[in-house]
Amino acid sequence: MHLHVPPLGVFAALVSLTAPLLVTWSPAQPAQSSEKTRAEVESRQSLRSLFDEEWQYELREDPESATALGDARYNDRLSDYSVAAYNADLEQRRQFLERFEAIDPTGLSAQDGLSRTLMIRGLRQDIEGAQFKPWEMPVNQMDGPHLSLVDLVTLTPFHDVKDYDNYLSRLHQIPRLFDQVIANMRQGIQDRLMPPRALLEKVAVQAQEIADKTGADSPFARPQETFPAGIPAAEQPRLRAAALAAIKNEIDPAYQKFARFVRDEYAPRGRSEPGIWSLPDGSKRYRFAIRQITTT
């Protein structure tokens, strides 16, 4: 390729024509542009770093979900269902909201900007929804710790001795978890935040069915039925005996206690009207749910 070089006179004419532009050009603009670019880069980096921090927080505070997602770092833990833990989580979400709102969206890509907007929306809804004390109505016929704990048996990896020891650690925490849930449900009775009685009667049956399966028949004994090749033969009797002892001395009593509480104390106080409007804050709760689950 050959470059076409104009005669000297043409250069002079070009300089003359562009002189007004050269005069009005501010030397500070390149620096300002550079500073703007740097600020945009910092915003993107800050946003992505904050997303990672918030995600790590979610995994740490909800170890069961982390397990379900394949993150094994917290496989020896169960969630804290205490009111203190819920209040601490609420404060943490307020702090995350403040930090996400503080990030300047100017210069973010369309995807990053949308992600920031959705995160802010989700955090605001979490904070607003806390007024309805969802932890005081933690069970129904389709969800609750009495069911999710059993699901963990199939979600947890069992490849080596550490996996089994992590599992045993979780088994030992089940009584604490049920005590926390029962305390929250009792407060729900005081606050008249009760699920429908018909659904709670099903919860009692579900919990009792699990409680009645003892010893090797318990769903919590399944991982010890057959050990993978990664478990030394010398370790297998210990792991099996420890699991059966936890089932007999901790899990079965905890499930029996929970089933009895739901059947005798909780379900009889369940509300007769199934609609959410029958709760003390039913109308407000319903309007919030509409905003939360629709896009209009």
C-alpha cells in the first residue's frame, strides 16, 4: 500500500481550517478522559469484587445450599436458625445494599449494570420482607427442615473419610437446629403468624414417618450402607457405628420431639382460612408478594 502525501500547500490549508478547533481544544480533556476511564474500570472491578464477596457470604451462611451447588467447604455445618442469626443476616444485607448502591453505574457494561440493578432490587426486597418474620412460619407440607435435612443425604458427597466425618458433624447439629425452629414457631404462635392447620397436620405426619424409621432403616443411615472404594476397611466400622449412634441418641429424639410439637401444640393453632389475607398483616403481605414475584 502506498500512502498519498498531499503537497505542502494542502497541509497549510488544513492547518488553517483546523486552527479554530486547535484553539478551543483544552489540554485538560485527555487527562479528564483518562481519569473517567480509570474511574469506570475501578467501578467495574469494585462491582465484581463485591459480587464475589456477597456470594461467598451466601455460601458461608447457607451451607446446605453450598453443598447442593457442589461447594464442599461447609459440609460440616448446618444453618443457624436462631433469631439472632436472622437479625445479623438482615444487618449484613443492609450493609451490602449500601455498598452496591454506592458503586457508580456509569461506564458499566449493560450486563454489569443489570446485575447491579437486580442485586439492589433483591437486597431491598429481602430487607423489606423481614418485617413479615418468615422465620416464624418455617414449615409447610412441601418445605421445612424436617424434609430438607433428608434431602441432604443425597446431595452430600461421600468420597473419602473427611466427607463422612463432615456428615457426622451435621448429624450432631440436628437437635440444635430443631430446637431453634421450634422456638421460632412458638413465637409465631404468639404473633398469630400460623400456616393453615390442614397443611400443618401433613407436616406432623411427615415428621413422624421419618422419626419412626430407626437404626439402619433411617434415611440418615443410607451413606453407611455401602462405602465407596476411597474409604479404608478399617474406618468403615467406626463411621457406621457413629452414624447409628447419632441416629438413635440424637436424630430420632429430635424428630420425635418436632413431630409431637407440630401435632399436639402447633397444628391445632393453625389458621382455618387458607388465604394469606387471614394473617394479621395479610393484605400488606399479599401486596409485597405481588411486587416480589411479578415484573409489572
